[in-house]
Amino acid sequence: MSLIDRSSPVGNPTDKADGSATLGFGLGDAAGLAGLEIAYNIISLTPSRFASNGNVDFKLHKTFPDFWSVALGWENAINYGPEAGGTPSSLYGAVSKFFVLQPDNLENPMLLGLTLGAGGGRFRPFADQLNQVGSVGIFGAAGLQVLPNFSVILDWTGQNLNTGVSYVPFRNIPFYVNAAAVDVAGSTNFGTRYSISFGLGYNFR
């Protein structure tokens, strides 16, 4: 679940905070043949529009030795509602690599994760989306696990530069809190937005 403050952007069509929610699950084994993730997204949590717009995303991913992984995804593959239907579906591919910066420190190995990918839809440059130009955008991300339960993140979506932090408050519970500043470079007409999200996972095995 995530909440985003939309009160500050100039030119944004809304001046109120809103939220979204995602329910997802995974199948298969990414270390074996492949893993499949399916996510259902509720676009707005505003009472007057709650669950009136939504979409379904798919991601197929595979991990390899030495902390390499690849992913193929299709965002907004299935959608309903006027807002979700107005968003183009996004096909993408990505490659990720993790580095252990302190391999001798068992308590805090400091993992660095890097991702580079390309895709259409929402990954295209902002001007191409406004002008409805068919193109492919490049996106990437870097995340550094500063502490075992705290990470800093830098993310380029293809049109926005975002910064954020991620915190895992409990050692034995897969619950996390993310806080982010969206579009800190002002690449779009919406200005910088701020969001906070919460997530909880469970392994059925």
C-alpha cells in the first residue's frame, strides 16, 4: 500500500493526497526454471473512487549465479476503469546485479544492487508520452543496503529521477516501509511529489 502527497506539484490535475494498493503473489522458482509474479493494483484509495480503477501486472524473472538476474514484464496488461484504461500498457526487460561490498562482515555485508532496463509505455520520455510518440525508454536503479535493515535508493524511471529510503523494522517479520521523493529533477510538469509505502510478504513454503 502506498500514499502519495499531490498537494505541491504545479499543474497537477489534483491538489489532494491519494493512495494506491497492490496485492501480489509469486509462482515457480526464479533460481530454477523461472519465477512468475502477478500483481493486482488498486489505483486510488479515495472513498469516492475506491477500486473504480485497477490493473494487473505480470513479471517473469530468473536468477543466475554471482547475483545476476533478468526480468521480462508487462505492466497494465489488464485494466478497468477510465483512469487505468487511459494508461498505456508497458512492456519491459531488465538486468540486475548485486555486489557484496563487505564480504567479510557477516553482520553488515553492505549489498549494492544495480538495475538497467528498457521498455515502452510509462518508461518512455515524458515528452514522448505527451505527444503520443511510440518510443523505448531506458530506466535504471541503484540501491545500497547501508545497514542490514536500512537502504537508500536512487531510481530513474525513464522520465523521473526518484530518491528514497527503505526500512525493515522487525528482524523476523517481512514488513517494510519505503519513503520517496518523486521527480526530484523536475523532468515533468507535476513537480516533486512525496510518497510513503508499506509492504508485507509471506512465504507459503
